[in-house]
Amino acid sequence: MAYLNWDTKIIEDFSPATIAGLYDAGYVFTRVGKGVMNKSRSFRIRMNDFEMSSENRRIARKSERLALTVSPLPLSAEEYSWKIGKLAKDFYEAHDAVFSANKVKELLTDGAASNFNALLTYTDSGTKTPVGYAICRLDTTGPKGILHYGFPFYATDPTEPSRGLGMMIKATEHAKALGLEYIYLGSLQRPSDTYKLQFKGGEWFDGETWQTDTAPLKAILT
């Protein structure tokens, strides 16, 4: 399925205020190139309205072994491992998408080519082994702090079938702990994307404005 894109901008001003304003207008950073932003049917959570639902808590309990750390990007050559790129490549191939190991390395190690400035690492607290990552845009300064949970990928585990959602919940809790205004959780374009609607405080962009009523959205996605 082609990515839903209503408009494209290429920016040169990377100040937190400018970026937050463009995200508020429905644009999100892409992996295509430095400064490239697309307008799409984004979904975000307003942190002031977010609280864990019973379903969120159920998933969080299943993912309680996951420990989250945040590293600034770009990574140095010593910090980057080819295993990260391979994990991303294999994960997206399994989900019928293309994300090459070379592109992952570029996003994580080349600040001149990447729009993303934070890597979330999820480590199994028992084995101390990294089992998941998310390539993100994090801005904690300016009038509206935001986290764009951009490109998550992880090692699948049959004993933890909701690992991906558990990672997203931990990222959302982290955004709230940082005092951010919003976390952006990607676009809504497939029927399977409706799982995001379980989050309290959710809003979706209809091309012009942000909406809280999900009934029209569910009709679009079915």
C-alpha cells in the first residue's frame, strides 16, 4: 500500500517551534531526505488527556520486562551495530515493507541526512539483551514538546505477542514523564491501524483539522 501523502514540504528551519508547528499542521518527518515532511492522516495523543486504560495496563504488565533507554542521534561508529540494521530490515520485510539496513544506518549515524534525533532502545531486563528499537524525533524545548515515534522494529517473541504495542505504551509513558504536549504515533491508513484508537487523549488529522470523534475515521479505515 502506498503511503498516504496529501502534501510535501522541504524545510531548512529545524527550530523546535517550527517543527512543532508543522506537526500541528499535519506534517511529519520522513526518512526520504533531510528536511522532507509529508502531510498525512496522522494520529497523536495529547499528553494532558492521556491516562492508562485497563487494556493499556494489561499490555504493560506483559511487557514489564522491557527497559527503555533513549540515546541521542547520530550514533558514533562505535555505538552503531550492524545487528540493528539487520533487525530493522528483517522486521519490515516480514511486514511487507522495505527498509534497507543501509537506510537504517544512515538515519542513525548521519545527522546531515537524517531528520531523527533520538533512538529508543528496549532491553530485556532479564537477559540484558536489546530486543527492540524505535527511530524518533524528540524535541523537549520550545512551546510544544513532541515525540514522533517514527520507525519501531523489534525481535518477535511468541511468549510476548504484544511486544510492539508494549513498546508504544512505554514510549507514551516516557513522553508524559518528560512533560511533552504530544506524542505522534504515525499515520492511519489501514484497517489494522485502528489499534491506536485505544489510547485516551487520541486525535487524528483529517487533512485540515484534528478530530477526536473516531466514528468517521473507523468508516474510512474499514
